Amino acid sequence: MIKFDQVSKTYPGGHRALEKVSFELGNGELAFLTGHSGAGKSTLLKLISVMERPSAGHVFINGVDLNGVSNRQIPFVRRDIGIIFQNHRLLERYNVFDNVALPLVIEGMHHKHIAKRVHAALDKVGLLDKVRCQPSTLSGGEQQRVGIARAIVNSPPLLLADEPTGNLDPELSMEILKLFEDFNRHGTAVLIATHDLGLIARMKYRSLTLNHGRMSQDPLMEGGL
Ligand code: ADP
Ligand code: ADP
């Protein structure tokens, strides 16, 4: 699903955020991405969603080298990726239905199909009864679930989450992680960036660890590429 081959990222101004990072995430795999604040987690996710470009090395999604993807083609790459942010980034002027429908509207899907997909996505996160609510009237956990419904509404094979439980208490955090597990059981690959070590310890998944831009101890990559 994802392959990083000796990927480095230096931001303008010379700050080196990633240094020769190599790893693979298989189809249908779930893994955590951990590391201290500033370790490079967000940068790594931005390289996958082509919000940033590598300074050196190659990022592959389903065998496609993203270096060969033009800016015009980026929306097509992103269709395969559901992205979940810490602060969910919902549009306050729109209700829950319209927020979740947004990726499908952008794709140009017919409105009849959109309604069906949106209801299915809200059903999966347990929010069907909130479909006409404004985001501001929902709790933090509910707002995060709306963000997750929006990320999965077009059934992407890959989900990226950047500190998805950052603003939630431990109980709600577990609920959100169980949702990710559920999507993963249905075949979605999931990469979750988090510095919540307590959460990771309670789950049995692989952990990719960044330390000042370097990836250490990826057990599946011993010996390197
Ligand atoms: P994390 O998500 O692990 O906290 P980031 O990927 O956000 O780490 O940041 C890694 C390093 O790169 C940090 O030192 C950060 O300040 C720097 N950085 C991130 N984005 C930019 C940017 N757009 N321009 C310059 N430096 C950046
Ligand atoms: P997030 O939680 O989404 O990573 P941040 O508050 O860390 O948000 O960063 C907001 C934006 O600023 C991001 O696009 C990030 O890449 C950028 N950024 C982070 N650190 C730096 C930095 N040192 N210099 C310039 N831009 C940065």
C-alpha cells in the first residue's frame, strides 16, 4: 500500500524533518506512527497525501511513485486516501450531512448516490441521528466521528490519522481506535500518528517510531532496503 524508500524532507530554511526514512505498510495493515513532538510524523503523513514533496527518495502508493505524479493529478491520488485530523476541520456553516458529503460532491457524484453513501458512513460511526445537526452542537467525540465519516465516505483503501485522539479523554480515544480497527478488519490500511503511548500499549499493533526525523526499530525492515 505505502512504501518509503530512503525518503528525506528538508523544509525551506534548511530544517531537516525526515532523514532517509524507509518502511512499508501492507494492504489492509494497521500501524501506529509514534515519536516526540517535532519528530516528523505530520511531515511523513503529508508526503503520503502529497501535501508536501520529498527532497530525496521515493514514496510509492500502490506501486505508483508519487514523484511522477503532477500537481494536476494529486486529487486522483487523494481519492484513495481518507485523512483524519486532530481538530477534525469540519465546516461550521454546513450541517453534518453536508460535511460528510463534501468529498463526494467534489468528485462530482450524483446526489442520489451521495445520500446513500453519507448515511452508510454515518451509520458506521454511530451518528445517523445527528445527520441534520450543525457541528457546533455536537460533543468533541461526536465531531471527531463526523470527521471520520467524511474520511471513509468514499471507501478509500487507506486511512491516515494525525493525532486523532489528541483532544479526547481515554475512553473516547479507545472508541475512536475501535472504529479504526473495525475499518481495518474490513480491509482498509490504517496509519495512525500519535504520541499517546498509553493508547498504543493497549493495542497489539506494529509501531513505526520517528526520532528527530529518523525511523528506528521497524521490525519488518531489519537489514534495510
Ligand atoms: P510532528 O508531527 O512529529 O510533531 P512535524 O512533521 O510537524 O513533526 O515537524 C517536523 C519538524 O519539521 C519540526 O521541527 C517542525 O518544526 C518542522 N516543520 C514542519 N513543517 C514545517 C514547515 N512547513 N516549514 C518548516 N519547518 C517545518
Ligand atoms: P498540525 O497539527 O496539523 O501539524 P501544526 O500547528 O503543527 O498543525 O502546523 C500547522 C502548519 O504549519 C502545518 O502545515 C505545518 O506543516 C506548518 N509548520 C509546522 N511547523 C512549522 C515551522 N517550524 N515552520 C513553518 N511551518 C511549520
